[in-house]
Amino acid sequence: MTKKMWGGRFKKPTNNKVESFTSSVDQDKKLYEHDINGSIAHVQMLSKQKIISKIESKKIIDGLKKIKSKIENNKFTFKDSLEDIHMNIESALISEIGDIGKKVHTARSRNDQVATDLKLFTKSSLSKLKMLTISLIKGLIKKSEQNIDIIIPFYTHLQKAQPISASHYLNAYIEMFLRDLERINNSIKLVDSNPLGSCAGAGTSFDIDRSYTSKKLGFKNITRNSLDSVSDRDFIGDSIYTCSLLMTHLSRFSEDLIIWNTYEFGFIEIGDDYTTGSSIMPQKKNPDILELIRGKTSSLYGNLINILGNLKGLPTSYNRDLQEDKHPLFSSFETTISCASLFIDLLKSIKFKRKEIDKNINSGFMTATDLADYLAKKNVPFRDAHHITGQIVAYCENKNIKLFDLELKEFKSFSNKIDADIYKSIDNKASMSSKKSFGGTAPQNIKKMIVLYKKIIKNSGN
């Protein structure tokens, strides 16, 4: 006879290859703390409802705490033959306290048990990610405050576009990470409902108190449909999507910093402790951390497709396919949390190299748009102003000079609307300061946004 806990109707033991193939304990043992906490809350509820006695409840809870201690001290042996973390813990409990341990599963199924464990894990991981995202935004705010007066180009198509404050660039990423923070909060809201008590999918005939276990486990809500409760993995797809977008922003940020760190640009310097060297080229100082963040982002996209592909064709209720939801979930949080944590530290080490930026800042005709706007403000239709400015740029390129190298008579040869005040309009600092429209790069705007960001982030812990 099989010794499986579910083996009452089976005459033959499970094939060894099947045991190995179906085992998930190598993955789901990460859930041990949540599984034990869920079982303790469940047993406390069973005792409260007089489904088991107080003495039985105490013995089970004491046994579970001993098992938790063994796992944490690496004195617990996980067995593939017991399939998963849930059966490993229950089997150990029965060995520890005897037949009373068999009552731990009263009014519960592995279906609602694993769903509860996964939600508790996801809530905890999202909370960690939330705190890291807040720290990242705080670091960016500080960096932004320090660099308002540094003028850098922004690029479209990797061609110089217009002059902006370095702070304006950093604030763009604050906006992205604030959206990530909002998504994290929404993901926490979506996962914050307790499926425990749904049993296999139909509920239970025992007089259980789901509100009690929800309060014990820190859930704000209770799932409303037992069938949906055991098969819902939307929260996993949603959480991986949230992680994926955060990683997308980290990857884009990393790409910019990698480019700016090159000798060709020389805009920034990354601290030695966040770069690596070459085994053959002594001069190298490589931005490997940023490159790895950029590379690891792809794995998140794979995880998202993985879980969506798993879910799209499943018949309603629990199916064993859902065992495969753990790797993409665990991997996504592990990668995102480690990348965000390291990026926060790396960001602190970055310094803008003002001298190198100033050498570079006047090339590329970045104030050409200001010249076109200057003409438009003198009643030249913008399309005509754009054409005239393009001719001036071509003339400068042919003579290998910059816009501000032109004499006034040369400007006037293209349009008699141009006067001596043109030189104020094509100055980089003046150009940056003139962008006073809401959301623009003018320093006064940036300072107001920093105040706003501080206010937002101060209230973000709620």
C-alpha cells in the first residue's frame, strides 16, 4: 500500500519517476514560513470554532513552531516523495506530535492552502519592493536637487535635441518610478484577499470563521467565490507585470548611464566599487552592474509570458499546471528586488562631470528650435521659421561654425526679422530657463516639482 496522505484509494505506490517529476518541493520550500503561519491561523480558528480542542490546537501550533525552527536552522530534510512543502510540513508534524497532527488539515485543502501561501508570499515581496522603490525615488530626488544647474543635452534618435537641466532628466525617472509605485500599491490591493477556507473549490461544511483567519494573516478582504479562490493566479501575472515595468525603467536608465559613462560622452563617473575591470586591458572600468540589470530585464518578460501562457487554456478550478507558477513568480521578485537594491547604491556613487559636459554642450545646434521660436514670436509662420532655421544650420555646418559664431549681418541675410537679441535666445542656459510651461525644464519648474515629489513620497508609506 502507498504511504501517501492521499493514498487511501490507491493499490500501488507511486512510480519513482513520477514522484520526481511531480515534486515541487525544491521550488515551494521558499513558502515554508507562510505555510506554517497559515496553518497556525487555521488551527487557531478551528479551536475557536470548537472544531478541535484547545489542547489539540496548542500541540499542533507548538509542533509547527518546532518545524519552523528546524527549517531555519537547516535541520529539516525535505523529501521529494512528499511532493511539496505542504505535505513535507504536515508529515513532519505528525511525526513530531502523533495522530493529533492529522487534524491540521481539517476543513482545508491543498488547493486553498497553496493559494493562501502564494498570496502571503506575494504580499510580502510586494511590500519589500515598495520600500525599495520609495528609497530609489528618494535617492533620485536628492540627486536631482544637487544638479539643477548642470545643463545636458537630451536626445531623440540618439541625436542632440535641446538643452535641459540634468535634474529634469532625473525627474523623468522619478515620474516613471512613481508610476511603478502606484502599480505596486495596486498589486498589493489586488492580492489582499484571503482564499483560506475555500477548500478544494466548493467550500466546506465545517462551521469555520474566514474573517478570523483573514485578520490573523493580515488580509484586508476575503475571497467571495470558492471556485475562483483556488484557481485565481491573476495576482501572479499582475505582480510579474509590475516587476517587468519597473525593470524596464531600470534597464532604460542603465542604458543611458552606460552611454554617458563612455569616453565619447564622459558625462558621468561611476564609483569604482560599482564597476569592474578587464582581465587583459588594464585601462578598463566597465559598467557591468548596469549591463546585467539591462540583461536581466529580459528574464522578467519571459516570466510574464510563462504565466500568461500557463493560465490561458486552463479549465476552471485547480489544475496541476499551476504548480509551474512558482518559478516565474519567485524569479521575478528575486531579480527585481536585487536589481533595485543594487541600483539604489550605484546611483549614490554617480557624479556628473561638469567639465566634460561643458566641452560637449555647444555642439549639435541644440538651440535651433529656440531660433525658430524666436522668428515665430516675430510673426513669422512657424513652418517658414523652421525652414529659415534649417537653412541657417546648413550654412553653419558648411562653414564648420556654431550658431552663436554667426555675425548679426549673417543672421539677417536669412531674415530681416532677426535682431541683436537673437544671441540671448540661442544661449543654452537661456534656452533651458525659457521652458517655463508646466512640466518644462526651467529651473523654477524643477524646484517646484522636487517639492511636490517630496510631498508625494512622504505620504507613500500608507
